Amino acid sequence: MTTKMMKIKLIILVGVLLTVSFGLKAQEEGVVIDKVVAVVGGNIILKSDLESQIVSLRAQGAVTSAST
């Protein structure tokens, strides 16, 4: 492979990598993933934990939609 061909491939590779990297974001700004809904003693209760327990209790028939 000639050095001119290697330079062209390198330029194309760098261009592709730069194009792809501009489209990537680590995290959306201002998006709430989870939140603390209560603190009991020294333990925190997250909204996702509460929702998970409600789903579990509904599956067991212990909670209906009207009681939540």
C-alpha cells in the first residue's frame, strides 16, 4: 500500500470519526432519571422503587388501580 493511499484512508477515517462523535451525547440535559420520594430513618425511597413495588403488588392482586 502506498503512503498516498494510506494518507487518504486516514483522512477518511478521521472524517468519519469526527462526524460520528458530533452526533453522540453522553446524557440529555434536564432529564430526570429517578428521584427521592421519601426518607425513612437513614434510608431513601426512590420513585422507581415505589413504582416497582406497586406493580408487584398489583400482580399479586393486593392493590387495585383505584387504591393508588
